[in-house]
Amino acid sequence: MRIALGMPELDRLLGGGIVVGSVMLLAGDPGIGKSTLLLQAAARIANGGEKVLYVSGEESGAQVRMRASRIGASAPGLLFAGETNVESVVALLESERPKLVIIDSIQTLYLESTASGAGSVAQVRDCAQVLLGWAKTSGVPLFLAGHVTKDGNIAGPRVLEHMVDVVLYMDGDEMGSYRILRCTKNRFGSTNDVALLEMRGDGLAEVNDPSAALIAERQRAVPGSAVIVTLEGTRPLLSEVQALTNMSAFTPPRRTANGMDFNRMAMVSAVLSRRAKLSLGNQDIMVNVPGGLKVNEPAGDLGLALAMASSYLDVPLDPDTVFLGEVGLNGEIRRIPQVERRLAEAVRHGFKTAVIPKNSASQLSESPGLRIVGVDSLREAMAECGLGRAARES
């Protein structure tokens, strides 16, 4: 049996809603929006006439009430408890018997029988074990909020992720408005899926068409801009890759990557210098993926390479073309997975042409609805985009 939260994107990410008796972990950096999302979810259930208990060891009742008022998450059935002792929390749960429980956060709880401070590995593990046992026995679903360390791992023991039924990660640029919610574990549904949320003044709003949102503000026909289709789990997302090259005043030149792996950017720039004969050795190179999306797969290499070449040569790329492909060290364009799904997303948003690896183009089972240009090498891709002649003249 599942309980729908009334938030379509979050329900989809969870596989159709919350399974009764399940324990879910929502992790993310401080201030990213975990408490806001959990409070909104609690209010949706409470507005349906159910009782929801929100336990916070980080904020007072007045602070939570202010947030609830700001985002419109006040409801008669939404109860608050400022408690950090697990035994007291369990006693409260037994007396109230809510429909949903939210613990914000697991790092603030402590068990008196465990001889260490709150937030320690032992305390996090033991407190989670007590709450897990109660949830499974009572059949009441439970949400745990958790912090992450500097390297992005959930603070506390790794076993915490194995104990819970669902693990959700929230990330994004704190200065930006978009948040990416990723499902990395789900015993009751699919994993490696994502939802895009937008932080607004009245809370987190679901973005029903992430691709449209991510490319909505791009400028057309400007040098240094390319559109790629990346996969977040099983979901294809259109994204803009921006690159800027400029004569460096430093030795060595500066390299900056925001939203893309720095080592991958360095590799692609080296391939451009050696195989495409672009003199990037004395250039500062800045790469940016707007919207807070992080592109970690090699399928974005071709778009990244052509964006850098476009900026260096000051020649814009066709704004109605998407670029897909992995770039090898010899300058070859290698095939990528699930190309048909990516092309279908590009067609849905009105793109007319796709530059893809020739091996991937030969394996298409049917016409995807846009002009396909298959390329074997980076130099061939540059020639197809009108950058080859400019490179020879530079």
C-alpha cells in the first residue's frame, strides 16, 4: 500500500508514493532545501485530514512555524515536537500514532544507552535502528533528514544507507533556484531517477518539463554555446554547455569548470589542441552548465569540445542542433548509450539537427524526426558545424 504525497514529481521518484512502514532518507547540504521539502510533504498529508508528526532537533517550534507560514504549509493535523532523545520520540510516536513521521535530522538525535555524542557514528547508527524497528512494527512511514560531508557522502556510517528503504539526494547551486532530487536507492521502485525542483519564495515548486526550464534562457547563435542531451538516471535532459576562451595573463593559464568534471574538461581541451590544431595552450578556459545541473557522463564531450572551439574561433554554432558523443584521446567520436531516447527529447523541444557518432547513427532503428549527421572524428564534427575553415584561417 502506498500513500500519495500529492506532489507528482516526488511521488513519481518514489515509485508512486510512500510505502507504509518504509524508512526514507533525504540527504543534502545544509540550506539546500531539505526541511522545506519535508515540511511541504507533511502539510500535503495533513491537509488530507491525517495526523503528521514533525520532529526537529535543529529548529524551535517558532522557527518551523515561520517557515510553514511562509510556504503555506500550515495544517491542523501537522504536529511539531522539539525533541532529540530517541526514547522520548518513540514514546510520543506510540501515543500520537501519526500517519507520517519526519525526523529533522537524524544527526541531532541521541540514545542514552550509547556512550557518545549526538551525530557520532554510533549514535546515528543506533538511533536509526530504533526508529527503523518502530516504523516496521507500526506500519507508519518515516522520513529522515540527513546531512552530507564535504565530499558529498551522507554524514555518519555508510551502513545507514543500507538500513533504510529509500535514499534521496538533493543537490544544486545554493545561489541558483533549481534543485536536483536524485533517487539512488529504492526497494519499492526504480532507482537512478531524478526530479527537478525550483526554490521560490513560497517553497519548492516541481518543474514538470526540466529540459524546457534548463534551456529557456539561452541566447541563440552566440559563440561558445552548445546544447547537449544528458541522461539523469533514465531521464533525458536538454542542457546548455557554455565555454569561454580568452588570452591568458597568467602562467599557467586558468581553467574553470562549473557543472562539468574538471579533468574531463582538461582532457577535451588537450584533444582540441593536439588533434584539431587549436592553440589553446595560452588561453584561459571557463566552462559552465547553467541551471545547477552537473553533467558527469562522457556523452557531453562533443558539445563541450565544440563550445570551446566555437568560443575560440568566435563562430556560433547552429542553435537548432544538439551534439552527442564521447571524445577519445585520438580525436575520435565514440558511440553513446540510449541515443534514441536522447534524440526523442530533442525532437520534442523543436531541434532540427543532431550531430552524433557515426556508429550510433548507423544503429538507429527508425528516423527520429530530425536530420542526423554522423561523424567519426572531432575535426569532421567541426567541419560539419562550419568551424573547420575558421580553424584553418586562425
